[in-house]
Amino acid sequence: MLRNTHSGYGLIAIVFHWTMALLIVGMLALGLYMSTLPPTSADAFKLYQLHKSIGFVVLALAIVRLAWRFANPAPKLPEGMSGIERLLAHLAHIGLYGLMFALPLTGWVMVSASPWNIPTILFDTVPVPHLPVPSILGDKPTAEALMKMLHENGAWLLIALLVAHVAAALKHHFVSRDTTLQRMISTRPARANG
């Protein structure tokens, strides 16, 4: 089953979910590690290029994933969820999708505004042009500082949302004993753990 149904996710949505989960967790870990390195070290340069390359992959996948989501609506939430749980689930998903776009874009603008003018070369192969920095952001150093602050704070917000997302999935599986987690692991019809 490739497409989503009213009760479960299809293989394409599952592959998108887990591929992006691995990439995003890897990006967050890499970003945290990079922030401990002196910016002029040779290792830092290579890791920043890798971070930027994977960031563009995440951005491209987020675009395709969102298009797929519009064409294949997500399954309905479990019947036993309260109104507040439903609201929090929707807000968390909006936040996760928003950050999948915001973090790569703020990173791209930050690099574009940097006075170091370091090129971005995806996987040491494809050059990516710098974006024009809108004058509304101020001069380049001001724009770079703003984008850096947004990028770093967005990363911490993403970490918080991911922790909440995993906690909610585990709560559904072990406490509520519904099929929420199971249907993101397998395309087979899910059964409650009752």
C-alpha cells in the first residue's frame, strides 16, 4: 500500500517520515557539535559544508513531503483523543513542518549574509548561489546575526518538538494502547494493543 488510507499511513509517507527523522536528528547532532569547533578549523569547514548539503536535502524532501501530504491526507486521529490532545497534535505537526522549512531557509540566508562569503557546494559537487539579502534585514552583519539567532533558536524549538512528538507516540503506544505508533511503522492494518 503506497498511499495513505483513513486508518493508516502508506509506504511513501512512512519512508518520508523515517528518512527525514534520521536526517533531522543527524543535522541537529551535527549542528550542536559544529558549534563547539573554532570556525577557522579545517574540520569545521568540511562539517559546515556537509551540514548545508544535508539541509538542502531536508528542504527538498520537505517540499515533496508536503505535496504528498496534500495529495494523501493523514489518517484520522484515534477516537479516544481529547479535544486538547487533538489540538496539540495538529499544532505540533504544523510546528514540525514549519521548522523543516524555516531552518534550512534561515541557514541559507545566514550563509548568504555572511561577510566571509564562503560558497555552498552541495556534497562537494553542486554550487548553490547565495540568496539576495533583503534590505529590510539591515546590513549583512545584522542580517547574519538575526538569521543565526533564528536558526539556533529554531533548532532548540525543533529539539523540544521532537521530544514531545516521541513522548506522545510512546504515550499512545504504551498508555493509550492505540494504533498511532504502529501505523507509522507498518502499512499492515493496525490493531489496538488491548
